[in-house]
Amino acid sequence: MEDSAKRGASSLMRLASRFVAGLTRLENYLAVQSIVLILAALLWVMANVVSRYGFNSPIKGTYALIALALLPITFLPWSYVMATKGFMRITFLLDKFPGRVYYVIWMINSIIALVGFTLLFMAVLVFTRDLYRLDIIDRGALDVVEWPFYALGTVGVLLFVIRLVIEVVDSVRNVIKPPPERPAAFIGG
């Protein structure tokens, strides 16, 4: 009986590790796509400036398209930043607490973030669904349909929520059995 429980736990851990590896590959891909979108937006704005001041003929809809592109540019790399611990951590007060209290506070913080961003995901999902159903078109941007931009932003928020679930599980595990040393306050420092 105990042997089958160990095998079940082992297979669950393998499945979880494959899931995280796949999630990491997806996050890396979406972060690169976000960089490509940033470069495309930069080139588009440069072309608009040259067209506007060089030929007195601005490109129609540039600013509206760039505004729509900011949704995926902003939200797609969030989970990548969370996975690589690239976010800023200000822990000067948190570092004053002893081991287990430190991890309990971090767990509560992770749960609050998970709840908040899950609510954000649900709101953005409903808003994107409504845009899709109503087939809203941005008339100022070359008659571009808006919902795909919001859908990409929704995917970014969903991946971030998944990373927060992983963070909550890790923080609960750290509360139950604290690791020998705490993480560095500054990454790489």
C-alpha cells in the first residue's frame, strides 16, 4: 500500500515537472513575441514620424494600433518575469522576521495576489468575450477588430495566475517545511 502511494506521488511529481517545463517554454516564446511586438511598434512609430514630418502624410491609425498592441506587450511577459524572479522584491521589513513567520507572511501575500489576479483574469475574460460577441471595431485604427488584442492580454494574465498558483504551492510547502536558507532579497546580488 505504501509503495503504491510513493509511486503515485512520484508520477504526480513527474507530471508537475513536465507541466512546469512546458509552461516555461511557452513563457519564453511569449516573452520573445512581446519583444518582437515592441520592435514592430517602434518601427511603426518611426515610420509614422518620417511620414508625418518628411512627407506631411501621417500613417492613419498608428497611435490606436500601438495602444491596442500595448495589451499583449504588457501582459504576455508577466508570467515569464514571475518564473525568472525578475520582479523587484522589497523585503527590508520582511527580512526582520524569523524563518517560519517569514514564510507565513510570504504565503499570505501570495494568496492575496492569487485572489486579486484571478479576479482580474475573470474580468478581462468577460470583457474580451463581450468584445468578441459584439464584434467591436476600432474605427480610428484602420477598422481593426479589438478582441484579439484583449485575448492575448487575457492569455498573459491567465499564465500569470498559473504562476501564482505555483508560487502559493511553493510558499505553503515552505511554511510546512522551511528550507535551510531564505531566498536572496536581490536577485544576483
